[in-house]
Amino acid sequence: MISYSLIKGGKMNRDYIERQIKSGKWIPQTLPNGLKIYWAERSSNFIEKFESKGDNFCPHFKVIGVASGSCAIQCKGCYLLGTYRVLRDPGKPVLYKNLDWCAEELEKDIINSNEPSVYSDGERCDSLLYDEHHGVTRALLPVFVRNKNLGNKFLRLTKSSCVKHLLGLDHKNVMILSYSLNPQKVADVFESYPQATIEERIKAASLAQNEGDYPSRVRIDPIIPINNWKNTYLEFLESMAEFRFRPSRFTLGCYRVLRRSKHIKKILNVEFTVPLDKLEDADSSKEQARLRIPHDLRVEIYSFLIEQIKKIFPESSYGLCKETEKLRKRMGFSDRDTFCNCTL
């Protein structure tokens, strides 16, 4: 487990959580599936526009804050471990139960927006992991269905295999299921407590696409160049095709970490083809600059994966996640090439 000692301000974290529980603002519960969470009422806005900062290219989209804090999987290096001023339990997210307020705010935002957008509840949590008990789909999908003519999409990004409860819903193609996937050997590096194997997740994705008729996407992020990475990623892509899973879009992102995240070497202590001490500062002049795999290797990784995607999934589009303008330009991507996970 990722301990509080690895997170700056850990003692404040524990004290804060204890105060929230004692005051009744957070109610701890173990769900029937064994996952531990806190129930709470959200008092701030549920909907906000995502504004990317720093040295990366990232188009705007809308975030739905149905929960906060990292999910039970506790991926090493997850930025959610350090958000909210470190006032969250690394393994127990806060789920907001006043989803009726969320639905009202969402509908107002959709109606009053000047252009259609993707609304993602996967930026701050893995909502599908808790959905059967939390009820986000039940609360929010009808809003998108009612306003289908406005062209907005409800994006669900997950590392889970929790899709069976979505089968049979009349979703009108307004809900996109997106899967955060990697080869199993890579997932084993950074997923502390996976809730399903990669094969189980691919099978679930295929089920939702072929029986539930859901638009489907894949985010391969973080790509990590372990030993023999080309064969590992090729076999991974081929396994999707073998399970009859055909994502309409792939989004690729190499491993990166904010420069200020000094605890990263402690919580990601593994052997890489490129050691962590060889990560590069992509743009030292910017406060939010990220440490990244060296530029030339990233180009090699993306070029290889895009070539294989074109061969195996010729009908799929592809894009890069939070990459630098310098690399995008070198690879021939323009600002109009926004085939990203979080865009229409």
C-alpha cells in the first residue's frame, strides 16, 4: 500500500480525515464489493472546464467532479495522490452522494454552453469502479440522452472491468466507454491494487462494445519502455483484436511526472530500460514542466505504436496525450489534430 509517509504532509492528511469523520461530513463505508470509500455531500460546483497548464498540449474538455481522491487501484505516481492539498486517503476516495445536484448543474451547463463538449467523470476518479453502488450512470446518463441533439458526450475512463450493469441501457450513443490499458507486464509495474487483469478488462471492453453497442476508446498511458517493450506492446495490441475489441480511438502517452513530485522515485522503485534518473525536464522555464522519457525515445515509441495501430486497427484514429508542442511538431501533429481521449 502507498503509505502516508510517502506523501508530503501525511500527518496533516490523517488529522484532516479524522476531523471530517468526527464531524459527520465524511461517512466511511465498505461497499459490497469490498472497496472502502467515504460518502460526502459536495458543496462546490460539480462541473468545471479543464484547463491544462505547463509544457503540454491538451485541448479543453469539461470535468464532472462526482468524486475526489485516488481510486482503490492506487497507481504509483498518480497525480491524484497529491491533489486537494494532500487531504485525501490514498486508497479511499470521497464519493459525493448529492448526485441530484450534479444532474441539475450538468443540464444547465449543457443547455447554456455555446458548443458541444466532452464531459468526463474520469479525470478525478474511476467512477465505473464504484458505479453500481454510487449510481453515477443512473443519475447523469438521462441528462445526456434528453439533450442528445446538442451533441455532447459523457466520457467514462476506467481501469476496471465493471461494464455488465451498463448492458441493456438505452444510451443513444451519448456515453463513451474509455479504457486505460497497458500490457500486463507494464500494468504490474505501476498498478498497486488492480481490480481486474488486463485480459479481463479487454474482455469487458469487447462485451460492452459488441453487446452493449457502446462507442469505445483506449488510452495507453503511461507507456513505459520496459525491456523488450516493442514485442510486449505488439502482443498487447494483437490481443485486443483477438478478443474482437475494436476501439474507435487510441490515445498514447509516455510516462511523465511533474518536476515538483520529489517522492516519485520512492513510490516507483522499479527497473526500466530508461532509469528514472534519466527522465528529462521537457521545458525548465515553465513552472508545471514535466520530467519525461527522453525526446528521441518518445518519438520512437509513438512511431512504433502508431504504425502497429494502423496495421491492426486501420479504422481507428489516434492521438497523443499531454505531449509537448516540440514533439508533436516533429511527428507531424498540428493543433487541429485533436483525436484525443477527451475530445469529441
